[in-house]
Amino acid sequence: MLTHPSRAEALREEMLRGTTTIGVRQHALTKYALPRAWTEVAVGVGTVAVKLAHRDGLLLQVTPEFDSVAALAAEHGRSQADVLAEALAAARSAGLVPGAALPESLRAAAVSTGQPGR
């Protein structure tokens, strides 16, 4: 299981009390993530939030936010797959593709997540 270090002891005790296990292995992990920015793209029935992972001013990943896709699909009776495909196509049409430059307008809003634990 993964948990925040502040909850490790409580979770370990719960596992020992509530299961048949007689031991628990525990390891500390550190996550390093790419800096990211967010934008929105227009689809036929609204807008979808899109996460842009980047490094050195270049886009590496362009990913519609699942919650945004799911909400829009449910609101308009469409499949999540259709809304996702439409959002990806809209992002491509806007030039938001891996290898492209991170738009200047999003550089100031980009969030650095390269620190451990973020």
C-alpha cells in the first residue's frame, strides 16, 4: 500500500490488526514528476481541461483530465471515449502535441513538480 509517511505507522498497525499477515515490509519512495501546466480545449459540447507535461520549454505529454472528460460526457449523455477522442483531436488542432513548444501564455502558470513528495 502507498500512504503519506505521517500515516505509515497507523496503516501498518491497521494491517497487522485487521488481516492475517504476520509482517509488513515498508519502504520510503520518492516521486519526481515533470513540470506541468493546464489549459482547456473546446469540444462539441463544452470544454475539457488538458494537462501539459513539459521540460525545457517542450511538451512531453498532453493529457485530457479524466474528471473533466467524465463530467462532460455524463452531462451530455456521451461516452467518455468519444469526449476523450474529441479532446485529444482538439489539442492536436491547437498544436498541443509532444515535441511542440509550451505556449508562451502558459509558461508563467506552469507548476514545477520536480520536488520530492509533490
